[in-house]
Amino acid sequence: MATTTLGKTMATTLRDYWALGKPRLSLLVAFSAAMGAATVSEYETGAFWAVVVGGLLVTFSANAVNQLLESPYDALMKRTLSRPLPGGRLSDEEALGFAIATGLTGLTLMLWYAKPAAAFFSMLSFMVYVGAYTPLKRISPIAVGVGAIPGALPPLIGRVAVGELDSAAWTLFSIQFFWQLPHFWAIAKLGEEDYQKAGFRLRPMGGAALHALISCLPLVGAGFLARYVGLTETAVPLTILGIIYTFFALRFWRQSNRKTALALMFASFFYLPLALAFIYWF
């Protein structure tokens, strides 16, 4: 009985540490880094896996610090109330230890096996996410644009880990940057009441829907830019994706409600993996 109880406790603790790293977000980061690396025609397998696994660990670290800093505010919001820290299942010291261990391990992997530029941009991403985006959320809606910077770096990091910091790397960054904004504004609409309870000042002048629509427009032309810098041989797939994404943003702008915000959010879930996959395939 004691062994069974110990096993259950360990399993629960591991799940809490896993949740502390925001696994869905972190796995998306790892996927984006992998696809960014895959755009380089020839690369070393060790460097590829170092940036994927290392990037995942650094993202775990950044998310853990983010939750550590925002724990008092997470306790005020329904969607975050059950997280490990506000739920009292992990202590601040445990969260900090997890963040240090994952962050240092991830950066070491990249420094050892990939190009140093990958570790540099990963550290930059960590610092902007934790040091700028996190505190700015309670000050100004500009936090969304600032937060989109670390969110857009993974494919660039993947490419520079095995290749060069070139125009193709910055194009990948730009696509993920503009994708992120409508994605966030849709989520902001859905969680508006919770954000207000926590004191997050994320409502932009002109409204989330207008900003979502404006942010989608560059993605309509992203295919032509990707073709110009040599990431893809045809602009068609990305152009079609950009038009579809913009259509959902337009619906959200014309009638800003929970239904259209939810539709835009789901459209964003499809856009990014398909865009990166099309760049790889075509």
C-alpha cells in the first residue's frame, strides 16, 4: 500500500512539473524550431536534436518563471486557478529549481552541440519573455507585441542552430510573429473577464478584433516573401492560408463575440503548423 501511495505521489508531482512548463506551448516551440532547422538543406543530426530538445527545456524554464511571477494573479483567474503554484501543489522553491535545471540544461545542449547563435537567441527569448512581457501585461497592451518577439524566435533559432542568420531565418521569424497576434487577440477576447480580474491591461485601443485583422494582412503576402528568400518554390499554399486566416479575422472584426473569437483561435491552430509544413514540402 505504501509503495502504491508513493508511486501515485511521484506521478502527481511529475504531472505538476510537466504542467509548470506549459507543455502545449513548449511543444509548439520545439516543433517550430524543428521546422526552422529542417529548412536548411544539410545539417548535423546532433545539432538538430540539440536545438529541439534544448529549446523545449529553455521554454519549460521560461514558462516556470512566468508562472512563478504570476502565481498571485493566476489565483484570481478561473482558467489558471488550478495550476501547480496557485493550487499549492508545488512551492516557489521547487518551481525555481525546475526553472534553473531545465534552463541551464537546454542552453548547455545548444552551446555544446549546435551553433552558439542558437543559445544566444534562446537566452534573448527567455529574457524578453520573463523580463519584459510578463511585467508589461499589467501595464500596457504593448505587452502583446513584446511577447510576440520571443514567441516568433523558435523557427529562427532552429535555422541558425544548423545554418546561418540570413533573410530566410528572419522571414520565418516574421511569419510566426504576425501569426501570433491574431491568435492572442482571439484568446484575449475569450478570456477577457479573467484578465480583468487579474489586472492584466491587454485591451488595445480600437479593440482586439481590429488588431487581429490588421495583423493578419501581412500573412497574405508571406508566401511571396518566402519564395523570394528561397524558403519555398511557390507562394500559392502560404497565400491561400493567409487569405483563410484573414477571413476568420475579418469575421471577428465584423462581429466581435465569443463565437467568432473561438473560430479565429481554431483557425490559428491550423495556420502555423500547415504554414511551416508547406514551407518544408514546397
